[in-house]
Amino acid sequence: MNRRLFFLNQPLGATKPTVGKVVSAVRFQMSGIFLKIIGSAAGGGFPQWNCNYYLSRQAREQNRDITPRTQSSIIASADKKRFVLFNASPDLRQQINETPELHPSTSGPLRNTPIAAVVLTNADIDHIAGLLNLRERQPLMIYATRRVLQTLDDNPVFRVLDSAIVKKQELVLDKATQLCNVDGIPLGITIEAFAVPGKIALFMEDVSKPDFGSAEGDTIGLKIAGSGGEAAAFYIPGCAAVDESLKARVNGARCLLFDGTLYRDDEMIAAGLGPKAGKRMGHISMSGADGSVAAWAGVDIERKIFVHINNSNPVLDARSNERKKIEEAGWDVAGDGMEINL
Ligand code: MLT
Ligand code: MN
């Protein structure tokens, strides 16, 4: 078994040395929340369909140090029977096929799914296009901010999710929300949505407006906990900056799954892959004095894992110096199938 996956499969509290830290008993209480990263790449996936950069090329060549990844999504469950999907990627059909936990129960009705609810952190294509895969007349809850729900409502293609059986609930920022199935039965998971620095979805940008028309609620982070609020993980796949209030919110967390889109702010420009810097795309980079590794360095977090990795990011190569640097700083790079038991 891969050592890293084995490590991550253990209860977090049992595997991470705590010497030198004051840790409350509550932090080590087992709540039984199970998380799985089913897609660890950013928009475009890895390899990206039209990309001839060395990373995508070597991922296609089955290089064991540079492994393919599907687009950005995680799942969570309190009972390993009913699952919440956090972001619905364009690769969702493949992700479901490759994730036994998400297969229909063989003892259930002819049409069934363990996916009871979907939570969206923004309206970018990599996080909403998979909703179209969930259209086969399946009851579901969709949770998102008013801004993101409005984007779905404004795009008629999403009417394929019949509103008679697919219910939407607005996430109110900074308020705990108990996730339920469409019948109102709690799933044992509580989330708290909060605004993070970011921007409106790429396809919604209006260049004539300040910040391209972005407003609060376009990009959120999520605290994911048990029904009593215990054993929190934070899921923040898109974030433009780490400010003091975000650090204070996450301080003491069991696990942080954070925006790992780029290593360097100008890496896409430098590689000739595109004209945009990370800051323009609403993504803080890992490296540098104003990067995420430095920003999170003094914050008490048990496990730090980068998700939403872009196909330009050199940390995708397990042998790279950049990978070594972030691992030395206490970070892991997510891979598809990585499990975390809180
Ligand atoms: C992003 O995270 O910046 C977006 O997923 C970009 C995109 O939609 O391609
Ligand atoms: Mn994205």
C-alpha cells in the first residue's frame, strides 16, 4: 500500500504527533466523518485535453511520479451510506465509476444513489458542470449561496434537474447549516459557509465592472463537521488571499484542504500556457512571501493538503524541488482517491 494513503487512512488524531502543542480533548474525539478527495485537479483536469506541457505529456505516459487527476471535488459522509458531494465536476461520471462508495446499492431500488446532497463553493465550470450528470430523475438537495444558485437559475440547461425532485437551499454565510436529504432527514454533517477573497465564475466575468462584477458569495470556503460541530475540516478549493480573519477561523482545525492551483503566481505566463497570473484568476499561489505556504505557516492545523492543482503546477511531479519544499513545510498534495478520517 502507498505509504501516504495508508497514513491518511488513519484517524487524524492517532497519526499526527502532538508534542509541543496544546490540544483539547474535543479535537481528538472521533466523530466518524469520512472525507474522500475524488478529484484533485483544477479546471481542465490533469492531463488537460489540449495540453502539450511536460506535465500533461508525462501524465499521459503513465509516469508513476506524475499521476493523472480528475477535476475538483470531494465527498463526505457520517455513516458511509449517505454521501455529500462537494462540487460537481465535469468528470463526475468517471469519479462515480471509480469510487465504490458512490455506486448504487445493489439491494436498493432500480434507480438509487448514495449521493444525497451537493454543496457548491462557486459557479465555475469545474464545480457545477457535473450537475448535468445527476439529471436522471434522482432526488437531490443542492446547497449554494444565493449568487451561485442564481447562476444555475440563469442557465436554462440546469432546468434538466427537475425542480419537483431536486431541491435547492440557499447557504447563509457564517451560519451553521445541517445538511439533509430531500426529505429533510439530517445526514449527520454540519457545514458553515464563509466568504473568501475570490471572484465571480470565469464565464460570468463582466470586464466593464470593478472586480469583473464579483460580489460576496461568489466564492466560499466551508467548515465541514459532525452534527455537533466537532472534528472540523475546512474545504477551500478557491481563494485569492489568506487574511487574518481566515487564519483565525481555521486555527485549530483537524484538516485544511486548500487552493493549490499554482506554485508561482506567473507560472502559466512563464510557461507560455496562458496570459493570466494566479491573482487575476482568483487564486493565491503556494510560494513567495505572499503565498499560501507562508500565510498558513503559523496557524495550528493538524493536516494541510493542497487540492485544485492546476496542470501547470510543478508540485504535480513528486520528484520536483517544489514538491519537496511544500512537503518540508508540512503540506501534502492531494491525489484522487485520498481518504481522510476525521
Ligand atoms: C478556476 O478555478 O479558476 C476556474 O475553474 C477556471 C475555469 O473555469 O476554467
Ligand atoms: Mn476551478
